[in-house]
Amino acid sequence: MNNPTLNREIKMAELERIKLETEKMRVEAEKLRAETYKIQKETRYYPAIGIVIAVIALIAAIASPIITYLLTK
């Protein structure tokens, strides 16, 4: 093989390697986007759940003495 042909093949192999790495990075980025969307979807209702639990605890704290009074009357 002569030198220009060898250089061309080396450059083509390097270009192919770069293309493969680029595709791998694109796939990884898409995977991260999908995981981010999934986490955002799963955590959307967490604040509302916390508020509901706090309201239930408040109602229980208020109702407990009333129920105790009514049962011991």
C-alpha cells in the first residue's frame, strides 16, 4: 500500500470511529431525556400528597379530643 492510500484509510477509520462515538452519545442523551421525563412525571404529585397527608393529620389532631370526649361521656 502506498502512503496516500494508507493515510486516507486511516482518516476514514478515524471518521467512522467519530461517527460511532457521536451516535453513542446521541443515544445516551436520548436515554437521559427519557429518564428525566419519567422522574418528572413520577414526582409531579409529591407536593399535593404532602399537603393531603398534612390535612389528614390536622383533622385527626382536631377530631381526636372530640371523639375521646364523646366516647367517655
